[in-house]
Amino acid sequence: DIQMTQSPSSLSASVGDRVTITCRASQGIRSDLGWHQQKPGKAPKRLIYAASRLQSGVPSRFSGSGSGTEFTLTISSLQPEDFATYYCLQNNSNPPTFGQGTKVEIK
Amino acid sequence: EVQLVESGGGLVQPGGSLRLSCAASGFTFTTYWMSWVRQAPGKGLEWVAHIKQDGSEKNYADSVKGRFTISRDNAKNSLFLQMSSLRGEDTAFYYCVRAARNFDLWGQGTLVTVSS
């Protein structure tokens, strides 16, 4: 199975900060990576697919980059509604695997 | 509206069985792989199983292989998860997910609690 190592596991940031979350795959997955946001008590929601493509309706402050084994989710200017947990997901090969999550909290 | 709506969760005793359902609407169900993903309380996301458009191919996580069965009824735009020999560690929210391009659509989830 491909292991997805996500870092950091949590971070504290202020509104307006630039935030970067990293996901590393244990083997190459091309660009078969998505980023999902989950707010407390809610289902996850896809933000990014194919490593860098923004889901329709998602604010442009979210961006994704990377290919192969190293991937990054960036929030250019953190907004109050962005405080949530973020997960990466690879489905390049079976089984699909998620990173362990990054909880973004208010400083 | 494009949506997935799960049902069938509840409290079940260890060793028991439960069948989850997912009703799809607003899109052409027959053109998508579909998955189940679960999340234990306070924990991360775990893929459980997926099924090909025509039901001819199915894959399972090792943690549920031999105990869970995924199926679909394309005539009724429905996805199912038959769970048997349930254990405490199966306690989780279960999400129905459309598996296109890194899982593009999630249901709201249904809670399964395995406890005596």
C-alpha cells in the first residue's frame, strides 16, 4: 500500500496568514492526489484534484502543487471559515489512502 | 441537486450485521465508480471499499475483507454496504463517495455504533 505522510499534524495560524500543508507519498503517484477539507460535524469536501486543479466554487486562495511524491496545499490568506482539518488522498493505486490529517486552528 | 444520501446506520451488538444504503441523485450513477469511506470518532479517514460502474470489480480494505460486501443497484441509483461480524473497531461514520478524480462528491454520512 502507498503510505501518505502529511505534515504538520496541526498548526495554529491567524487570519490573513499564509498556510502550507505537505503530503509525501511512499512511492510515485504522478498527479493522482486530492485535498479535502472537513469541518467539525460535517462530511469532507474536495478542494483540489489532480494535485493542482481547483474544485469549482472553491476560493482561489486555495492552491495545490506537486507531482510524484511531494505535494503541497497552500492557503494564501487564511480566512475564518478555513479553520478545519485537511486531508490528502491518493488514488493512483489500490487501495486509496489518506494522509492522517492536518488540523488548522486559530492562534 | 447532485447528492448522495446514506441511511441504515445505528447501534448493533458485536458479531451482528447491518446494511447501509446510499441513494444517489442528480447525476448519471451508472458512469461512476463508487466507494465507502469511514471515520472513527475523532480519527482520520479510512477507505473501506469500492465498486466499478457495472459491479464487475470490487476491492476492499484488509480490515474489512471477508466481512463487508459492497454492491450497487444501477436501476435504483443505489449503493450498499453489507456489514457482518461487526467489531467495536468498526464503530464510525460511514460515507458514501463518488470516486471520480480523487473522490469528488461525499454524502453526509451515517453513524454505525458497535457495542453491547
